Amino acid sequence: MRTTIEPFRIKVVEPIRMTTRSERSELIKQADFNLFGLRSEDVLIDFLTDSGTSAMSAEQWAGIMRGDESYAGSPSFRRFEAAVKNLMPFKHIIPTHQGRAAEKILFSLVGGEGQHIPNNTHFDTTRANIESSGAKAVDLVIDEGLDPDSEHPFKGNLDPKKLEDFIAAHGKNVPLVMITITNNSGGGQPVSLANLREIRAICDRHKLPLFIDACRFAENAFFIKTREAGQEDRSIIDIVRDIFALADGMTMSAKKDALVNMGGWLALNDDELAMNARNVLILTEGFPTYGGLAGRDLEAIAIGLDEIVQEDYLNYRITSTAYLGNALIELGVPIVKPVGGHAVYIDARKLLPNIPPGQYPGQALAIALYEIGGIRGCEIGTVMFGRQPDGSEEMAKMDLVRLAIPRRVYTQSHIDYVIECFDALMQERESIKGVEITWEPPALRHFTARFAMI
């Protein structure tokens, strides 16, 4: 059939408080024009993030009742560990309360002054954890990944030539190579299996470990199956296993592609690094068999890892995201193409050419979208990435607004409402004004900065 239906039934509902435009104009002003400052009950459609905002299944809720809360040796940990190793054959699985905790542990051990860590594109907390250690985070995505209009099927690929040049320039000051799948900062774009194999070969030649930031690994595997030659007849599970067989370690936010509201892990093959990581874990997160998580959370992750690789679910997920993206293209809204897996990214710089990057067109667009329709998105641009470690300001390569779609939460009518709101926004776009920052913290400013309209 032409219609792709949700492969689930709705069992529990949560009310949405309907607000008026005049109410929303006052609410965003009270929040200092920062979408993170809004109360969630004042948001109609919440696309701020897909992290921890998914709906859990009946099986996951049942698993929560089985969770064993023993401090050490919990069977819930063993089920969690087995579920991870079923897809990701690493020797050491170290649970953490979320992905950024895994990043903090890893980069506190391998980072430090003088170190340089390449990635296709580091996301915000990854970059911040690297820079807080004194190391430098460097993005080496292929050139097509910086062109919103490029239809390259794997715009998340790490550029092999750029990586070779980077290693030649920095030599022993490169402790590891990292690849983010999918490439969140670059439009949720996937990385091909061929690119991963090529990067693995470069790492082998230079005796460097390869790490994967794996938050959306299942969506990336689905893109490999549907876009990469020779992969179309393979199962998602086999593709996932091939991906992680190429890596020496991984960080994971289970709040994305494990379908849970909290959790993560650090996986390693190196025995000594794992021992040191567990020592840090005990100081900051908890004992190695719970790592800052309740047993019930470990159970939910184990079940979520089984559900996330089901092809019916992934087909629905990718198709429903594309439904929104393609409808916006028909309205003339410039987006990052092709549509990614977890989100649609609006090219704010192109949509609002009257607003220079220094007046943060992404933030201005996100504010307007909330006022018009109560939709909360997230700026991915100069607000998020403009402030440098030395305090200087640089314009981001792209100013985007991410509409990150929570998993198994919204129906087609919700998405149709979003499309209608964009139709109204397009009629008003010439009246949208830029913003200025009136206060900001020294790091990760997008979370708490205050803005004023220009």
C-alpha cells in the first residue's frame, strides 16, 4: 500500500495544552528567547531533541517491573550486557547514565593538552568534553556534507584525504579517530560501510584506534541497506555487526537508538583503558554493573536494542521523517538534503537571507516557529558552535534549525499540523528579525544563553 502506517498501537496518551499565538509570544519572551527555557507544557509539538523523548513499548514497561536493583551483580546488568554484545561485539561494556558521561570518561583518559581528535563532525557535548580536557576537536566531513543542497547519499562520511593529511600534520598527538553515526551536526546524514572500512584501513596503517559515536546506529544501518550498493539484501542486524566489528570502541547515548529515556555506555576492547575507565566510573557514576543507572533502566535498554533493529520500525521511522522533509521542500522551505533519519534540518541562512550569521538566523527562525505554531526546534549553527575555546567568535559553516522527531510519539496529523505552520511561516519570513546574545556562559552557551530581538 502507498500509506506507511505506524507499526504500533497507542495504549497511553498524554494531553497537549493548546496555546494561542499571543500567549506564546509572551512565553518565549519570558524565556529570554531561548527555546530551552520554555516549560514543556507550553510546547505543542516538541522537536527540541529526539534524545530521551521516545515512547517506550509495552515490553519495555514490563521489563522495568523485572529490574533488579542490586548494587553489584544484578541480572539486569547481565541482560543489558548480552543485548549490547549481540549487536556490538566489544570486550568491555561499561554502563553510564547517558552518552555524555561516556564521553567524559573517555576523553578524560585519552584527551589533554596538545591532543587532536578528528571526527566527521563532533556534536556539542562531544566537542565540549574534548575541549574541557584541553584537547582540540576537529571536523573532517566530506565537502558534500557542508552543502545543504547536495544529494550525496552519505554526506556524513569522514573524508579519507583530510584524515590522512590531519594525521601527517599532528602525528603522535592523535590518540584516536572518531566517527559519528549518523552525523547529527551535519543534518542527520549517514556514513557508508565503505567509508567506515576505508577509515579503518587508515587507522590500521597509523596504528590508531577507531571509535564510533553510535547514538543513531540503527538508522545509519537502514540507510546503508537502502542506499549502498551490495547491501540491499542484508539484514539490519548483520549490517550493525559489520559496523562495530570495524571499531575499537564506542560511546553511546541509549536515549536515541535504544528507545529509552535515560542511559548510555562506553564499550572498549583495550583491557588497560577499560580498567582505567571503570576506575573513573566508580568515582563519578557508580559500580561497573550499574554505572549510574537503575536496574530497570538496564532492562529497558536491553529490550530497546531488540526493537530498534526491527526493519518494520526503521522503515516507518525513516519514511515518516521523509514525509515531513518532502512536504517542506514542496512549500519551498530550504532543508538539508537528502532528508536524514531522526530529524529534518532547515537551512535558516538560506530561508532568512536578510539576517546575517552574526544575528543568528537559526535562533531567529526557531523563535518564529514557536510563536506561530508552538513548535520547539533547536538551533544547530552559530549559537551552538560559534564560541571558540579561546573566547573568540566564528561563524558556523551552516546555520540550521533541527526538527528532531521523538520516536513513536507523534502521529501523521501532528506532522500535518507542523507542515501547515511552515506554510504560514513562509508567508511571514520577511518580517522575521535577528537576535543578539545578552548573556552567555563560558561553554555550551546554547543551553542557557539569553537573547533579545534586534
